[in-house]
Amino acid sequence: MASYQEIDSIRLQALMSDSDVMLVDVRTDEEAARGIIHGATHIPLHLIPLRTQELEGETPLVFYCHSGIRSAQASSFIASQGRENVFNLRGGVLGWGAAGYALEPKR
């Protein structure tokens, strides 16, 4: 059975600096309006099953939410569909901010 990996903010920042990464923010529209991680695509959790084709490929795929719980659900679901190289951002945007990284306005 396919699974996903946990990644912390520091490791994610390093991964983003070294290679292409597909970031997906699974928070609600209201939450994402407060700011997203640079380069992220916003797909609310309830839409993930409907938009799996957008998430195909070999590029590392990192899901995040507010604290890491909803993004773990998205990670588990996508990994169960056979997608490899799937990560969940441990601590979500709370952990991202605690590590000293900023969010940017959603475009």
C-alpha cells in the first residue's frame, strides 16, 4: 500500500530551494485568504477527490493546512490512489510560521 511521508518546515524549505515541488493548500477559502506558502495551489480538502488529475506526476507533492491534520487526510488519499512522492507538512502553516517563514497573499 502506498503511503506518504511527514516533512517539517525546515526540510520543506530546503526541498523548495533544491527542486521543483508541488505545494497544495487544502484549507478553506477563508483560511487561504489570510496567506499561502509561496508557489502553492489552493485546493480545499473536499475538492481533492475531484481534482486528482491535477496532482499527477513525479514531482514531490506536499499538502498543508492549518495544523497538519486535514493535509494528512489529503496525503493519505492521494497516496492510496498510487501517487508516489507525497508529503504532509507537519504542523501546517502554524509550524511554517513558527520556523520563521512567511505566508504571501493568495493570488
